[in-house]
Amino acid sequence: MTAAAAETRNESPDGGGGAVRQRRGGRWIERWDPEDEGFWRETGERIARRNLVFSVLSEHIGFSVWSLWSVMVLFMGPEYGIAPAEKFFLVAMPTVVGGVLRVPYTFAVARFGGRNWTVISAAMLLVPTSVAAVVLEPGTSYTTFLLVAALAGVGGGNFASSMTNINSFYPLRKKGWALGMNAGGGNIGVPVIQLLGLLVIGTAGAAHPRIVLAVYVPLIVVAAVCAALFMDNLAPVTNDTGAALDAAREPHTWVMSLLYLGTFGSFIGYSFAFGLVLQNQFARTPLQAASLTFIGPLLGSLIRPVGGRLADRFGGARITLGNFAAMGLATGVVIYASSVRSLPVFLVGFIVLFVLTGLGNGSTYKMIPGIFQAQALRRGLAGEEAAAYGRRLSGAAMGLIGAVGALGGLAINLAFRQSFLVAGSGTPAFVSFLGCYVVCGAVTWTVYLRPAARARRTARAADAGEATDAAPADEQRHAVYAEV
């Protein structure tokens, strides 16, 4: 019997005692061991790839809904009576709600099953799109707009559950690529809805934002139905309150939260604010702004899997450090262009910055499972025991890290709001972002590279028979992260 036929009959696809069977109304895989190369080659890779494809579809639409109001504000002309600074706060609302929701969404995967929760979370996207279609017209109060924009935050929660789910399907050696593909495909939802907004403004005009919403309602239904038909739940993935507490107590969770705030927080914050910055600092019309806003998010999304792949090959910490250094240089270009109000130079610098945020998204997320796998080895665990420990802690940590990273988008929009209120320019905000990237780079070097590098040099000298002192305790403590 072929693996596909076995899967159709809900029997063990690998003949080794695993099973896909009906339980609680959904497809459940009882045995899952991606670190077993035989299992992965014969059965696991095909099933994981199928789940990845439909996870990307759902997350992609979730990101589009999450960034919905970065497009809707371009339709909101003077007749809406909303000041430019108020629009920055409006687009920040989905960011903060999405960030908060990422924590419970992470644990929903184990509680309901990855496939089942993907169906539920996709269907929930109908709420913000339908309500926005009702209220989006001149005369609606600003408070109402804030509340409706907050509903779009459910799209941001989808990322956490999707990444936690896919993290469980793939072996450690493939996680950088798989998580990069999953997140990158989701991130592309940002430029796609911005392109749709450009198409609507360019053809029907700025008075017809409901066309954008009408396109997404059937797409949401398609995503939910596909998840129900083609995805699976992993029975071995269970909620572990102890794991959540252990992850919260683990310093590396908060270090990675800072680094992810610097990469993903920048990506989502810039994606939401780019159009408003162009309108307020460079006096672009809604059509002119819409024709440019999608470029950066598109390139940043496409390159995210590359960041994961590079991290798989060279180590996530090395790629992340180099990336923060490059982000600092690109921000310097943007500060110069912003201060002299040069739109061409600004666009070049800002688009490069977008690309780097995407690259860093991939490399930082690759670091998370590697760090906790290294923690397991440091504790003396090995084999499947070490892999299980790494999955347990990394899955729990991803929700916290993703939540903090998403809140970086809130910080960026609030920084722009204050910058334009006080200085009439985004330059002070960009200066503060530069400081953040310097701090993130220094933390990456100090925690994951500098001590490990010294420990490796000590080990090489010892192998060569040279007289050396024993590695200091802090070097030994961090040496295990050399390949993170």
C-alpha cells in the first residue's frame, strides 16, 4: 500500500504504528517524529509540505486583514475629518491587538489542533472585514474607526499559531527554511492588499474602499475550507503550562524578543506607516503613495525565506548581526534623505531597509529552535530527548517572542506620530530607530557570538596542543550557542 493510500484510509502511512485517524471531528496524526530521517523521507516530508502550503495561504490572508487599515487610511480624505497624526494611531490599533493575541493563539494550536485552529482563525477574519464594510464612510466617529481597526488585530494573531504549528511539523535542520517560507508567504499579504488598494484607487477612485473588502471575504472562506480539507492536527503537540512558564523564565526568550522587535517590529511598523509618511513628509497624493507603499513589504516578504536558509547554513546569530549592521547603515541613508527631503534617496534607503527587515525576520526566527536545542544539549540531553525539549520550549517561546515583535509595530507608528507632531518630519523617529538597531546588534554579538567565538578559539588551541588557560565560565556557558 502506498503512503498516500494509507493516509486516505486513515492508517499508518509509515507502517510504524503512527496513524491518521478521526478524533474530535478532525484529522489527527498520532505519531510524528520528523527527526527520524527514515520517517521524514518516506512520510513526514510530504505531509509537512502539504500543511505548510495551506498554512501559508491562511496566514497570507491573515496578514492582509491585519494590515487592512494601512490601506483604508489612504481612502480617507479630508471629508473624514481625521488628522494625519490620528491616522498613525489608527493604523497602530491592529498592531497592538495582534501582538497581544499572539500569546493565546500560540497555545490554541495544542488545545484545538493545528488544522482545527487554522479553520477557526481563518473564519474569524470575516468579522473585521464585514464590520469595516459597514462603518467605512464619512461621518463615522473616530472612536468607532479605532474600535473597528482593533478588530483587524485577529489577523496578526494568525502568525503565532501558524508558526507554532509549522515548527512542530519540521525537523530542526529544516526549520529555518520552513519557518521562513511560512512567514514570508504570510508577510506577502501586506504588499498584496496594498497593491489591491492601488488598483482600486487607480481605477474606481478613492471613494470606493469597500471594493477591497469585497475581494477578501470570499478569499477568507476559501482559506478556511482548504484548511479543513487538507491540513492535519498533530496529537503529540500538547499544551504545557510548565513549558510556558519555563520559556517566560528563560532569559533567551526575552533576548530574542528584543531582536525580533528590531526585525519583524520594523517590518510591520514600516509596512503600516509607509504610505502615511509619504503623504505627510513628501506631499504624495493617495494614488502616488499607494503606487509606492507595496514595494518595500513585497521585497521584505520575498527575502524572508532567504534569511532562514542563510541561517540554516551559516548560523542565525551571524546573519542577524550582519543584518543589524546593514539596517543601521540603511537607516543612516533614510535619516539623510528625510532631513533634506529627497524622495528618490529616501525610497532607495527605505526599500533597502525593508529588505533587511525581511532577511532578519528569517534569521532571528531560525535562532529560536536552535537556542533551545542547544539548551537541551547543555543539560546533557541527546537524541529525541533533546529534540523534544527543544520543541517544547521553542514552541512556548514563539508566542511570547512573536507578541513582543509585533508590538514593535505599535512603537514605530507612535514614534512617527510624535515625530510629525513635534518636528513636522519623520527624521527624529528614524534617529530613534537607528539607536534601536545599534542596541540589537550589540546584544546579538554579546550573547550569541563573542563568548562562543573565544571558546572556539580556546578549543582549537587545545586541540593543537598549545598551552592555554581553561575557557572562562561565561565562555563555557555560551559556547553551546556557537552554531545558533
